[in-house]
Amino acid sequence: MANSLNSGFLAWLRRDLLLAYRRRGEAASPLVFFVMVSTLIPLGLTPESARLAEVAAGMIWVMALLATLLSVDGLFASDYQDGSLEQLLITPQLLPMPLLGKITAHWLTTGLPLTLVSPLLGLMLSLPASGYLPMICSLALGTACLSLTGAVGAALTVSLRKGGLLLSLLVMPLYMPVIIFGTATVTYAIDGLNWLPPLAILGALFAASIALCPLAAAGALRITSAN
Amino acid sequence: MPHSPLLKVENLAFERDDNSVLENIDLSLNSGEIIQIEGANGSGKTTLLRLLTSALQPSAGNIFYKGSPIGECRYQYLSDMLYIGHQPAVKLTLTAEENLRWMVNSSAKTNQLSIADALAGVGLAGYSDIPCYTLSAGQHRRVALARLLISEAALWYLDEPFTAIDKQGVSFLESRLQEHLDSGGVVVLSSHQDLALNNLRKYSLNPPAGQVQ
């Protein structure tokens, strides 16, 4: 059992992290997008900190969501093209474990850096001090949900030539609860309310996604590869 | 007790979008036997191999491994199988050694041969820590074929293994295949090449009836 965990989850996690490390420039693009667009907001909207503070939480969350959506498209694409996905489908191990490894690697290379850099953006968008901790907590949990649900969409669209738009349409509805409760966590904290309930709902969403999404992604890959 | 072949395929068929791609495929392989699938381009060689790997589900028919349907012994069947597809599954940004280590880790039955020795065996000694994007197409194929040196799986499914391989590579591959057959394994491969192997049978795929020939 330990061996199957190692050759499934950990092996794919390690491999995808190594691949991301070898293509650092490409792997950093969601983060660069996140930071760049967020610096444009004060220029385009208003540099006035009182008004920026009102929209800061929502803006950071929208950027995080778009940055994840941009990168999740490529989760299975290169594996599909070079035949690795075919090899993955015929491993004797249970398919969801390697997929969870891939998804974890995706979160470690997109969601986690976004979360870590978000306080900087909070500063740029004059986020009130009480919002920082809830923002970090909600982004850490929320981006993990985004990676997990995004993987299902990526698995469904992997065999299409231009699956990007379809992928966005498929996963956008599933992203809505995440962004609603993510921004709610931050705005509740700024308004001086108890911010733990929306965060708890994010936690519940995360628990549901980590249990269901690898299974759904595995099923989706079996369907899309069957032609 | 009746003797059941290692691999038996009964009446296998596959349809894609209501078009029949393969029909009435019957194969039977005892240990030490090799089948070469022949057929024109587009006659379904790759499809047949992918059906055998269970990556594709047949629309009719059954595949038996040691007498039982592969649906019932999936883990044993897949652990005892090695498939090298049309795409060599080589990651361009990884080195030859990392690629091979990765492929070997995901397969169940392996021998004690080291990664470096396997790469040397396919003529890639000295290339082990060079990223694969600097290697040629034939060398990519050799990285994938190095798995054959390490694998202990009994069933080998090889889709056009000789693509982009030079003459020495072909004769090396032939001797490795013979070695595998002599030790009781079976091979199903698709190739347009004429092979000098014992116990070789050819299986020709014809376009299904109803199609213009």
C-alpha cells in the first residue's frame, strides 16, 4: 500500500514539480499575471485608498481566480501530446492518486505562490489591516478548490484542439461558490464581523473537492481518451 | 484442466462514431510467441494495441489473460504489461535518466538493472544528464525502448517500435525481443518491417467490410 502511494501520488507530484522547475518562466506566468493586473487597478480605478480598500478583497480574489483558470488549462495538455497520459491510464494503481499528485503540484506552483504574494497586493490596494489574515487563509483554501475543480474541466477538454474557452465555461459555475465565500471571508473581517463561518464553508468546499474531484477527473480522462 | 493461453482475444470489435474500426479480431498467444500486426495506414493497428492495453474499451468481444477476462484481473494484467505507444512519452525538459527513472517507477515489474546501464544498453551512454530536447527523434525512441531492458513484464505491446531507429538499433531490438520470447514472454507489435524472429506470426488487418478498399 505504501508502495502504491509512492508510485502514484508522490511520484507524479515530484515529477510535475520537477517539470515546473525546469520551465520556471512558464510556471511563473500566472503569478506575474496576478501581480501585473493588480498593479493596474489603482491606475485604472482610483489611487484613493479609501475607495480602493472597498474593492481590494474582491479584486484580489477575481485576479487569483483568473490566474488559476489560465494555468489549469495546461494541466494535462503536454502529457496528452507526448503520450505520458496514455501511460498514466494503464498504470495498475488507482488513477485518482496520481491525479491528486498532479493537482497538488499545480496548487504548489500556482495557488500557493499567489497566496504568499497576496499581502503585497493587499498593500498596493490599501486593504485594511484586519483583512490580511482572512485573505491568506481564504486564498490558501480557495485556490486549492480552484485547482481541484479546474482539473476536472481540464480532463474533460484535454482532447480538444482549442479547449480553453470550453474549459472556462465548464468550470466557471463551479468557481462561483469559491469566490463568493472567499471574498465574504475578507469583507466580513474588514467590517468587524466574525469571518470564520464563510471560511468554514470554504473548508467544506475544499473537503468535498478533494474527495470528489480526483475521482471525477479520473472518470473524465477515461472518457476523453476513449476515442 | 484445459490449457489456457497467456493472452486470448475473442471476437473483439471497436466502433468510433458508429463507424466500425475493427471487427472480429481473434488472437491467441502462448508464452514465447510474437504477433506482428500488419495493415495499411489507418487500418486500426494502434487502435488494436490500445484495446489490448485496456486504455480503450471494446464495443464487443473479450480479452482473456491466463484464462480470465481482464476486467476481473485488472491489477495483475496491467502489472504484467508493458506498452510503448506511438508517442514515446518522453518529457523534453527532463534528462534521459529522469525520463527513464520516471517510466520505470510507474511500472510494476522490473529487474535489478540500473538506469545508467539500461541507457548505455540502448546506446545513450553519456547522454544521461542532457535534457531530452537536445536529442533526436530516434534517441527519444531509444529512451523509451530502454524500458524493455528493465522490464520484467510478460506482455509487451509495442506500437511501431522501429520508427526513427537506425539499423544497429533494429538488430539490437530484435535480439532483445528474442530474449524476451525465450524467457516465456509474449509480444504484440505493429510494424511494417520484416523481422527475423522465431515463432513470429503475422496478423493482417483489413479495412472492415462495407468500406471502399
